[in-house]
Amino acid sequence: MSKQDLINSILSGDHRGLAKSISMIEDDDPDIIDILSKIYHKTGRAFVIGITGAPGTGKSTLINKLISTFRKQDKKIGVIAVDPTSPLTGGALLGDRLRMSDHYLDPDVYIRSMASRNKLGGLSKATRRSVSILDASGLDIIIVESVGTGQSEVDILKITDAVVVVLMPELGDDIQIIKAGIMEIGDIFVVNKSDLPGSDKMTSKLIHGIANLKKDGWTPQIIQTQSLTGVGIDKLIDSINFRQNFLKNSKNSLQIQRQKIKNQITETIMSDIQELFQNQIFDHLEMNAFVDQVMNKEIDPELAAKRLLLDFKKRIV
Amino acid sequence: MSKQDLINSILSGDHRGLAKSISMIEDDDPDIIDILSKIYHKTGRAFVIGITGAPGTGKSTLINKLISTFRKQDKKIGVIAVDPTSPLTGGALLGDRLRMSDHYLDPDVYIRSMASRNKLGGLSKATRRSVSILDASGLDIIIVESVGTGQSEVDILKITDAVVVVLMPELGDDIQIIKAGIMEIGDIFVVNKSDLPGSDKMTSKLIHGIANLKKDGWTPQIIQTQSLTGVGIDKLIDSINFRQNFLKNSKNSLQIQRQKIKNQITETIMSDIQELFQNQIFDHLEMNAFVDQVMNKEIDPELAAKRLLLDFKKRIV
């Protein structure tokens, strides 16, 4: 397939084009840069929902139900499932994928897992790029699912239009780890499995916790759901629609969009800088001399870092 | 307390000096740089053990038992508990701290929590610095405890002498998230709660998984424990001692130590670069012009990033 054929295939929403280009993103194929820049003018139509929550909170079942509801409204949907886990234990998340299998044969639902290539910042960059591809392909809704444990995932969520944080009532010693920074960026909080004891306690804990988290005029919402039976899903959809309308009509709308682009540019630069420098610094000519000095306790690693950085800055331009 | 008094207090192992200097590290007090460089020549004596595992694996109870055993050998111990969770749900980990309270009154055990200040790379830098302080104070063993979910925690573990990964048998849907990269740096794998069904299955899964993970001549060890009753703790201690002897006597010993210092210098530089650039880029004079171009779909964010980085590089030297 020529580059132009691939671009046409993406823009027509052909799943083969989507699969091919996202694989190129994962492989860091140099041709993808050009493709991304040529499809960019078609982006900006899709509403991007980030859904995060620890394993076991019922996040995937919830997404499954959301897809069904959106499909009844004849919306085209893409799901990118971000998987930061080790290949050794990664089988666990495969189970999650299976819970979405209701929709695997639906031509208007495109589901794709995105694995970490263990590169610094690689996962969030790849996800951002894949969202652009799906957006340009004409999908109405793009769901980015993550377990929300790493900084790169917080970065990913920052580029979505609505961040949904899925929690469940706390059961004794069963602890839900929420990475610092996730609560702060949540737009909608879901207390799933609300039939379990502790649901109301969790909800009021949340209300207390997010009371002061109003952002750009938006007040975070809290919704109780039971993803298995579907209880509360309509309210969640309402809340997502409410968020979409808010972003469209808010007087801050332009400001929010500009902020998102600014975040995206900054993060791209930061990950470029990391990629660019990490190896250069590690293999820097003077590195061994500094390691010697630290080994001999003549200087400490921080002073070595400071001096090496000075030396390095002189050479990069 | 004058700077010199504080340095003396640290070097004499006084808990007040340790507490004061680690607080300075957390607050990013500019004076700490000088203090760190002046105590550095006293570091390198302690054996640093990184212990990581998801909440619920019994990690803290295990550490409690390890401390008791090391104390019987009259070793002085420091524990740094790294806490990357959100303040909103952070109460969960406080429970863990309580499980170590057996040793809070022992003057030869120093336990300290280290919270994320939400700064990029801040947590790993602060932990590295705190380990130096404890090391210089004359402790024999320093345990760095982490839940192992973020990249910064992988970075932290990289500077320890022995990485212990705590797992437990899998129970149905109860999924253990292991961040990509953690398995790869594990030196000792503990299957805790080995009385539970699935323990042997988990162990053989591990044996299969780590079969090819030999690093610098070290073959990762797998140990079954029951932290509540103490079963297997002796084997774990043996394994830790074995690792310590290996590092002392291996022909790669010097190489491993150099590599650790090289990692430390590289990571310090990378986090300095991030701190230095993140705000500068975000507030860069040309940023708004580029955001405009992206808003108008004239260029995509990646091209904007590329051009802004070029412009930025011209100005930093």
C-alpha cells in the first residue's frame, strides 16, 4: 500500500488502514510522521473519553455497556486500551479485552490494544498519535482505556475531552491505588458495583474530596453504577453528553482547547528531548571520567550530573 | 542547627538529623545540595534493598519480619516507604505503615514515608538523596519500599543493590498489576501467602518467566513465604545475603557499581533537564503562535513541537 493509499484508507475509515497505521506508530516507522501531518486537518471531530480505574473495578464491563448505548445512537466508536503491564503478567489485561468482545464483529467499532514498548514517554506519544488517526477516520467517540498507574497514563488522560475515573466501594483490605494526579484530572467519577456495601460511604468521601476541584468552570460529577446490570449507565451517558455540551458552549471552550494543544506540544517536546538526550548523556564521552570521580568519592553524583550537563549543553547546538 | 551541626548529626546517626535533612530534601531546600555533597564520602557502606509489590501482597508484613530478623543480627536499619498515591486515597497506605509499628520505638530502626510532591521525577530524586543520607549515617541495611506502579519507582529500584518483587498467588479475578520493567529488574521474587491455592502455579509461572533474565551473572531467585507466620523468611534472608556476597565477590562487582553510578548520574541529569525545560517550553514566547497554527490546522502538534524545539535550542546556550 502506498503512503497515499494508506492515507485514503484511514480517511475512509477502513479498519485495515487504521490497523496498519497504528502498527506503524507502535513500530516508530519514520513514515508515520508524514502521514500524521497529512491527516491532521481531518481531526477535531471526535469526542475523546479517557476511562481509568484499577483492575477489578469493572471498567471494561462499563466500557462494553457504554459502547452498546452509543451504538444504539448510531455513533461510530474507537477504543484504545493502553496496557502498561509487564509482558510477564500482561495476560491479566487480556481478560479485560475479552469482556469487550461483544463488539469485535461490529464494523463500526474499532478496538485496539496499545502496549508499552518500554520506551520513555513512548506509550503516551503512541496513544496520542493513534487518537489522531481514529479521529481523522471519522469516528464519533474515541474511548481511551487505561489502568491509570503511571505518569504516562496521566499524560494520556490530559489530552482527552472527558476523564472518567472508575472506582468501587472499598472492601476491607482491598485497596485501590489511585496515582497522584488522577483524582485531580477527573471530570466524572463513577462508583461502580454500587450494590456492594460501602458504596454510599465511598460516594460521600468523593463528594468531600472533589468539592474544591472545579476546573475551568466544570464541576466534577459523581455517578453510581452497576456495570453488570446496567444500572446507572444512562446517567453516565447523560453526564458525558453534558460534558460534551459544556466544552462546546462554555465561554472557556476556546481556552480549554488551546490548553489541550499547548499540553500536547509541550509533552511532545519533552518526550523528544528525553529520547534525544537519554542515550547521548548515557554514552557521553566524559561520562566515564565522572563515574571514576564518583567511585573515588571525590564528588557526589549530583555534582557530576551538574558538570556533565554543562559540558553537554555546550555541545548540543 | 547550623549546616555543620546538621552534617555532624547525620554522620552520628542521630534520628533528629536524619528527619531534618530528609524534610529539607522533600522541601527542595537549596542548602541540601551542599549537605549531600559533604556527606557523600561516608556513603557506600549500607546494603540497599528495594522491595516492591502491589498492595495486598503482604509486603509490609514481610518487611516487618525482615526488620525483626536483621535486628537479631544487631544490624541497624532504615526504611524509606515511597508513596506515589493521591492524597485523596492515600489513607490506604497509612495502614501499611502501621504494620511496621513494632519497630517504631527501636532507636536502631529509622522509618520514614516519602510522599510524591507531584513534581516530575521528584519522587525518585528525593528517594535517592534520602538513601544517601541514611547510608552516610551508618545504617547497615536500607529498605526502600514501593508499590511499583510508576516509572519513577522503576527508576528508584534501579539504584538499589537487591530488588525484591513481592507477589501472591492469583485468586480468581484478583489481578496483580506489575508495571512493565519491574519483572526485568527483579533480583529476588517472593511468592507470599504461599499457603493460598495457586502458589505453586504462580511459582512455576515465575520460573518460566524469568528463565532468561540472567543479569551480570546473577540468576534471579524465587522464594515462597508466608509473612504472617514467618514461613520462608529465613530463606529470603539467605537469598538477600547471597546477593550481597555476590555483589562483593563477583568479577562483575566493579562493573555493576559503575553502572549504578552511571544510572544515577544520567537520571539526575534527565530530571534536571525536565525541571529546567518543562516550564520554559510551556511559557515559551513562540508557544502561542504555534498553538494558533495548530488550532487553524495549518500544522499538526508534532510539527509545532519540532519547530519550537529548534527555536528553543537556539536560546538555551
